[in-house]
Amino acid sequence: MTTKIARKRNQLFYKSYILVVLASGLVACSFFGGFGQPVIPASAQVGIKLGSAKILGYFQLNDWVEGVSSTANLTIFEARLTETDENEIRVFLNDGQSTQYVGALSDQLQLPGVKTLFIDFGSQRCIIGWVSPEIQGKLLYFHIERPEADKPRWMEAVKESTIEKNLFIVPIKASDQPDLWDFVAMAAVQTEESLQRGFDGKGSFYQVENSYSPPLDVSGFYIPISIQK
């Protein structure tokens, strides 16, 4: 009986948590879009096979990075490497005036099936991510938390971002105090099936997850990028 009561409390807590997250706007807009074939800068094509690049999508920046062009975006593409014949996912920036290579996604968070790239724009940051189609279920959200000792402020330490076409972006605005996101306490991927499983009390709310103790130091992951405004 005690176990059933505890399980019910956990379900009610998580339902309340989801509602609060949605109401507070912590579920980031995906900014996902598709367009023809943008010109990939030469710096982003180093080491890839000719003709192998495929645009996966892009994320607009002007909704959360102040003062940038309405066309400024981060474009994500996949290409096959010449040396290893493996696929790699890369990102380049188009700030409306020029394009520049940012970097390649990698297994930074040690989260199965998830690759990320941490970017620092100065007063704002973001995390670009890709989720493998091999993760079972209908993908919903990417969840990430930073450490927060003050329990009443725990919502400030949580971000959830919609996963669309296996891509997501986590904006870290100036109001989020970006330096606080030098450490990560937990990261996870939620699917429709895992969410239902959690509500039913049959397991975790997440399909894949990783908690870091001590918190993972990601301060060295951020790639500094300058945007023309």
C-alpha cells in the first residue's frame, strides 16, 4: 500500500511538473525549418566526401539572440568523412552577412543516442543536439538540468526542448545567467511511450537518461562564436 501511495504521489508530482514547465515557457521553441540547399562554407566541408552533405534543418536565432538579422540561423547538415567513411553531423552559422563553420556534434553528454554541440555567443549560449532514430518510441523532449542548491529555484535549473526531425536546440538566454550552465546535473530524452510508462508507474519517464555525480563540467565544451549585428 505504501509503495502504491508513493507511486501515485510521484505521478501527480510529474504531471504538475509538466504543466508548470509548459506554462513557464521552459519548453523551448524548436525554431526548426527546412529550406533548399544553402551554400555550405568551404571551412565546413573540410574532410568530407564530395556530394555527401545533406541538410538536416536549421534554427532561427533572432527570437532569442538580441540584435541579429531575421535571417540569422544555425544550419545542421550531415556528411560522410573521407578518412573513416563514417557520417558526421556539423553546424555552420549564417548571421545574415557571412557564414562560418561552428563545429561537429559529438557524444559530449555520454547519453546513448544523443550528440550535442555547445555554442557561446557571448551574452547568450545554446546547445544544439541530434537524437538517433535508433532510440525507440516517438521522440518528444530533450531534458537537461544544471545543479541548483536552492530548492525553491529548481525550475530555473531545468530546460526542456522539443525534438523535431531528431533535432533540438536549448537556448540559454542572458536572463538564464549562462555561467550557471557550466555544469550539468542530468540529461535525458523523453518519448511518448516513456512518458506514459512513467504516468502508469511502470518505470522511468525517460527513454534514455544520465545523471552526473559530481555534476558534469561542460565549461570547456562551449565554442565561442561572434555574430555580426
